[in-house]
Amino acid sequence: MSTGRFSVQAGVRDWVIAVGVAATLLVTGLSGQHPATNLELLGYALLVAGGVALAARSRAPVAVLAVTGVCAVGYQAAGFDVPAVAYLFAVYTAVRAGHRTITVAASVTMLAFLPLAALASGLHDTGEAFAQARSALELAWLIAAGAAGEALRQAERRADEAERTREETARRRADEERLHIARELHDSLTHQISIIKVQAEVAVHVARKRGEQVPEALLAIQQAGREATRELRATLQALRDDDTTPPRGLDHVPELVERARSIGLDATLTIEGQRHDVPAAVDRTAYRIVQESLTNIARHAAAGTASVRIDCRPDALAIRIDDDGKATPDTAPVPGVGLLGMRERVTALGGRLRAEPRGEGGFTVQAELPVELTS
């Protein structure tokens, strides 16, 4: 939104400058003396056209440079002794946009043709000295306009570099802080949770070995310890991830399915449609959805089979993971951290996620990710 507002403001500014310069050139042409020839109307038209052309200077600086230069030579040839003000604005804009070589070549051509146009129209018959002085003045104005454009271009470039440096510094500090948090969590929570988990499992093992009934609270502590260990390990991995490892995506989904098979799950993978490049964020999210779904099936679903289907559509990537586990429509699933994370990833990309028990038993996860995005 801010970029669009800036473009509108730049367009309005260019039009104000264009109208102002066109009016100035026209008033100067009307108030000055010029030979009464058949080219008088053409001269007025070129004065106005040279100024109005500046309205497009931000969008097409090189084209405006050429148009204003031709107009300046044209109204000089028509007998109008009017400075090439519009061309100076065009020089400033073209140099600021980085077109220095083209601007220099166009300006040399202008300096060569302007005296010839003035002489052809009968202007400046006062002598060679006056013509040389006028050429020197025109050269000085061109140099000044070009220098102003180059100075502003360098200032903008330095400002952009400073902004990039600030962003890199902030990113580096964020990475350092993230690693510091990971170390603190590892040194404090990991040790304590591990102790709780080990003690709970030992207590459960001893009770069962003695033939005693294991209290429900102790089993809950054991399960909570396992879940906390898993979630903490995943959190630490996310905190330590500094994007130096290659990202995982659709190309690595077969590895997930093969890993699921290795633990006894009858998992299949089907890819439909024509595979095409997708944005990096969509690629990573698709991998995470399959990974989390297969992990949940292996740990919680008590399923024997699982199927992964990926449909590569022109405008979307559709993913579906089904299992034949113990979930039923009558049992409302409790969304865990993994499912919530999947939903957040999909929603952030403007997609849709549906995760629920199937009518015939088991669980299904369906996601649709739009691919018409920038990575």
C-alpha cells in the first residue's frame, strides 16, 4: 500500500513539474522575439510538448531525454530563442536513474545540434564570440544538471546500503539471541524435564514389575514427560535453525514416506498432475505438513496404513494424508502443537487446512496451498 501511495505521489509531482515547465517555456516563447515564419505554430507545439513530456520522466527517463532534446532542437530551428529547460530536467532524471552513458552521448549530440539549429533559423547572428559564450553556458547548465542527478543517486545508494546494513545487523543480533535462548533452555529445562521423565518411567517400571497397579497420575506424568521432551527438542531445533542447512521441500517427501515404512507403517505416496516450480515457502510448508502428519500417525493413531497424495495443480498444491487409525467421527480430536503449527503455516500462505476424523474411521489432513505467490 505504501509503494502504491508513493507511486501516485511521484506521478502527481511529475505532472506538476511538467505543466509548470511547459507553461514557462510557452510564456518565454510568446514574450520573446522570433522570426515570423510558417514554423511558428510548430515552434509553440514543440515548446509545450517538451515540457509535458516530463510527466513521464520517472517511468521512462531515457525516452523523455530523447523527446525533450528533439523538442529543444526543433523550436530553436523554428526561431524560438528559449533555453532547453525541459532537457535539463530530463538530464537530471536520467542521471539519477543511472543512465549516465546515454545521457552524456545525448548531451554531446544536443550541444552539436543546438548551434546549428539557431544558425539555421537566423538566431544569434551577432558573431562567433557570442555563439561560443552561449555554448559554454549551455554546457555548464548540462554539467550542473547531471552533477545534481549523480549526487542524489549516490546519496540514495548510500542510504540503501545503510538500510541493508541495519537489517543485516538486526538479523545477526536476532540469530545470536535465538541461540542464546536455545542454550538457556537446553541448560535448564532439558535437564529438569529429563529427570522427571526418567523418574516417572522408573516408577512405572518398578510398579509393573512388582505387579502393582500403576496410578493414573503417574502414567499421566510419564506421558507428559515424553511429550514435553519431544516438544522441547523441536523448539530447540527451531531456535538453532539459522537457515544454513538446505531447506526441505517436496523433493524430500519420498524420504518421509520411506522412513514411515521403516517403522512398520504401510505408507504410500501418490503425486498427481504436472510438477512445476512452486514458491519456496509453499515447498517448505508442504514438506512440514507431510512430516507432522506422518509423525502423528506413527505416535498416536495406532494405524496400519497411511496414504499421502499430492496434486500439483496450475494454481494450487493440494495435499491429503489419510490413515486407518483409531480416530472416529464421535471422538473430537484435541489439537496439539503440531496441528496448530500446520494451520498457522497454511493460513499465512493464504491456503486452507482441514484436519478431522474420517467417516469410515481414521484421520485425514487436507491442505490447499496457492502457488501464485512470491517466494
